[in-house]
Amino acid sequence: MGRITTEGQYREHYDWSLNKNEEYWQNVAKELHWFKDFDSVQTGNFKDLNVKWFEGGQTNISYNCLDRHLKDRGDKVAVIYEANDPKVEAKKITYKELHQQVCQFANVLKDQGVKPGDRVCFYMGMVPELLTGILACTRIGAVHSVVFGGFSAKALAGRIQDCEASVLVTNDGSFRGGKTIALKAIANEALKDCPTIKKVLVSKRTNENIEADARDIDLDELLKNASSECEATPLDSEAPNFILYTSGSTGKPKGLLHTVAGYMTYAYHTFRNVFQMEENDIYWCSADIGWITGHTYLTYGPLLNGATTVMFEGVPTWPDAGRFWQVIDKLKVSHFYTAPTAIRALEACDIKFVQEANLSSLKVLGSVGEPINEEAWDWYHKNVGREKCPIVDTWWQTETGGIMISALAGVTKDIPTYATLPQPGIEPVLMDADGNEISTLAAQGNLCIKRPWPGIARTVYGDHERYKDTYFSAYPGYYFTGDGAKRDEQGNYRITGRVDDVINVSGHRIGTAEVEDAINQHPSVVESAVVGFPHNIKGQGIYAYVILSDEIAEDELKTQINNVVNEMIGPIAKPDAIQITPGLPKTRSGKIMRRILRKIAANELDNFGDTSTLLNPEIVDSLIKGKK
Ligand code: WTA
């Protein structure tokens, strides 16, 4: 079926995908390699929650990313690695070389006793071994769980314990701009509480001194000596592919489980349609592999399509705020995919950085992770895209596996601040306050998806009940996204943001409950409540209200709370503002009225709506007076 190249074709595909859903996906899937054909396309539904795709089939995503291209694209560059240090020459890895490296890594894992279904945790910087490592897992049917290198020891330990990983792959340290992060020291701390880990494979990056753990093994040495031949293992379509943890509105982070064939098919099809790459184009997704974007659109999507993908170790503002633009010029990047928070951060820097760059190689720009405000969209379009590059504003989630709502670059129309139209096979609906589908086109409501698509996460690892509760209980029979959206007369969607207790800080999902749990560890904190508020660069910032048992100077408290949040979660969850308060607005049933806290944090100090159910209405004035 190939890629969609005209607006008319998009309409045809979309109608086809809804009218003959199974036929449509069968056609897409058949373009990939199967060791054994599937018997059925899709079974199960959003009521029994036992959705399966391509059952009876056997395939391998690493085979489809690598081996499938060796004949025609063996010498084509698969990955361009741009290190943190701009003086270091970019490393080009061809498909043939990547295949060899992945095979070597797979052999190392096998030699260390890793079996199909075993969980392997990665806690690394953006180094090539992270990319080859996850592909190596999928090659032998091991399940990767990548933990972002900015998480704390406690957060890492929690994720390892939850999935009972048997191997941890890490670096001595990682480079991030002018800083280094002592990954191994943090991992050692975590490892004290991780008895399931049998082996720790350590690759050197920063060459700092590290304290050895009895389970340590020198990964670089093993890779050097490993055979570069390793057949891909045929895996059942619904075999687990990877687990990725993300925050929810309650409790600890959830390990979303994606399976092999459906995820692969969806990543493959959405990548080619949304980004519209030609054979010699160069694609750069600036996300870290620790997030879903780095999984689907840095690694799997591009490689499944035989594209050239850039992997960048550094940060946008080091050595200066021109780094992104210098890399685009240096590598002749044609497709650039980044987050609104990065755009806003660079917009706040001297305009000369972007103006001095050439940027003539760019054809397509992308945005992901949070709603992109109009000002940032315009700046991106004008200064980076030089008014000639379409912008794809791609809405999706860790749970969805791939892009759900987005323009197709240059094919369907982009509209500032709108994600626009659903991808083939995706049937979004808006729900009203009574839980019914809104049938008029122009509307606003909670965003749900009405039918299964191949890329949906199949469960929360080890807790299928939580999967049901979180995504399928608010609107039975529908997948509930947790986002609100508006739809215009033409059916274009505009995502308005989370409607649950999840804050989107710089494109990273942070559960308010998680931050509260961390803050409550402080010995003087009696109770806390955390809400999001609008933040110029981060999109949303974290605002914490705390009730104390004894008096502490504010500065001191701030440092202590930051430390405890750092320790429990990591620096990304540090509050931007902390307000000490004698109480919190509570209903008679003891529930915190967060609506009021959000309004105060956002500096909307009037019109609090109905506060008659508050047990302590007088607290509102006191909260306003203490506003930070
Ligand atoms: C938000 C990232 C508006 C949304 C791929 C979603 C967006 C959450 C967009 C998922 C977008 C992501 N426009 N909001 N283009 N993309 N979001 O799991 O609130 O890290 O629910 O996946 O980010 O975040 P996650």
C-alpha cells in the first residue's frame, strides 16, 4: 500500500481503515517480514480488554529494522551519532554495521543467560549502546525497560523491582552539556534494593572512577569479543516487546507493556505517513530514548522504514543556544522533530543563534509532548522552518505506542496549535459531561478512542486491573486518554491538555500524587498538595502547597524539599514554587478541592465557583494572601 502522498489518498485510507479495519491493517502488516503468517488480524475489544493483533503470526522487530534492509540498504547510513562534545566528529553507522553491532550485543545478552521474556533494564546516557542494546533485546525476545538517565536511584530501583529485571545495562557516567551525571554511582545505590538483578553490564563513557558492584561486568570488553552473527528469534505477535514506565494520576508509575507485531506495524506506518521521508533524507528526533518518543520515532519507526536517524547525546543550549541549529547544518538534517519546551527555551535566547544558521536542508518540522502554543509555533515556523517547512504537531502517548492525531507533512494541512486529523485506523471521539459521545463536529470534551489500533499498550505490567481502571473505567468500552480536546467544523482536533492529575512539565508526565508522596517524606511536612500552573518555558510548572508541623525558614525548606524530591524521583520533578499554608481547601468528605489550588497557582484570583461544600472556606483568602 505504500505511503500516503495526497490529501485525497489520506481520505481514502482513512475511510478504508474504518470500514474494513482488518483488511487495512493486514495490508500494512504484510509489507513487513513474517517468519510465520498470522491467522487473524485482530481479536478482542475495549470491553473484555483482551485486544490482540496478528495472532498466530511470528515476526521480529529487530529483523524488520535491520536484516530486511541489508540487501538494498546495507551501506546506507542507519544512525548518525552526534556526541555531546561538538568537536567530536559525528559517527556514521551503516545498516550493515548496525546489524553487526546489534548481533554482538544480542550474543552478549545470551551469554549472560538472558532468555526470551526476561526483562533487561537500561539506565544510560544517549550512547549508541543504548540503541543497539534495545534492538538486541528485541532480537532475542528479551523485554527492554529503559529508565531515563535523569531519574533518581529510588525511581530506578522502583522500576527494576516492579518488572523484576535480571540484567541492568548502564554507563559509568553520562555527558549532558557541561555536566556529567554519575550514572553508575546512582545505579549502585539503586542496586542495593534490587536482588533480582544478576548482572550489571557497564559501558564506559565518561571514564570516571566507579565503585564496583559484585555483579559488574565490562560490557565494552564483551562486545569487542562477541560474534557478529545472531539469528533473530521468531517471536509470537503478542510476545512482550518492551515496558516503559510513565506517571499516572495515582500511585506509583505504571509499566506500560507493548507487544511485538502490533507496535511494529503501527510504528512503521505512522512514521512514513506523518514524516514523509524520501530515501536520502536525514531525520532527527531530539528526544531521549528514555521516553516513548525516543523508542518509536528515534529508533523503531525510522529503522523499520530504512531511514537515516540522528542520535544526539547533548542538550540544546550547550556549548551555546545554537547547538540544535549547528547540528542541523552540519548533518544536513531534513526532518527535525522536537518538543515545544525546547522551542520555547531557544526562543528565549538571542535570535542570532538561529539566524546565523543556514537551515536550508530542512523540509519538515515536528512537535511532540505537549500542546504547542501559537507563539512558539509561529517562531518555529518562521525562524527554523523559514516559512517553507510544514509542521506536524503530533499528539500521542506512551500508551498509544505511536502518533494518533497529526497532519501528514505537506500532505494534509497543518494548523497552528491543532494536532489536526486522526491517523488511519484511529477513531477519536469527544465525551460530554454525562459520559456520552458528542455527535456534532464542532465540540469540546474529553478525548477517547473508540476502537483498538495495533499500537495500543496491552496492559500495565503485572497489573491488568490497573490498566482497566485507568483507561477503560471512566467511559466503558472506550480508551480514555486523560486529555481534553476541541474539534472544529472540519474535524480537526486541538488538544487542550490533561484533565486528570498529571502535570506535563517540559513534555514529561509527572503525577501530582508522586510529587506529594515525595514531599511528604520531609519530616516537617504534615500534608501537601501539588498542582500544575502555566509556565513560560516548561509549559507547566509544579506548584506545591505544604502544611508544616514546625517553623522552618522558607529558603531552607525549599532546599530540603528539592533534595527530597530529587532523591525520590529526580530533578525533573522539583517544584517551581512552594507555598506554606496552614490548611488546604477540603470538602466535607475530606477531598482536596484542587480546582481552587490550580486557580491560585495560575494567579486567577477571582471567581472560585461553588465553594459551599468546603469545610473551611476561610482558607481560600489565606491561600490567596500567601500566593508565591
Ligand atoms: C501530551 C508523549 C498536545 C498529552 C508522546 C498526552 C500532547 C501526554 C501532544 C503524553 C501534542 C503529547 N499536543 N499534547 N502534540 N503530544 N501531548 O506519554 O497530554 O510522554 O496525554 O507521550 O503528552 O505524554 P507521553
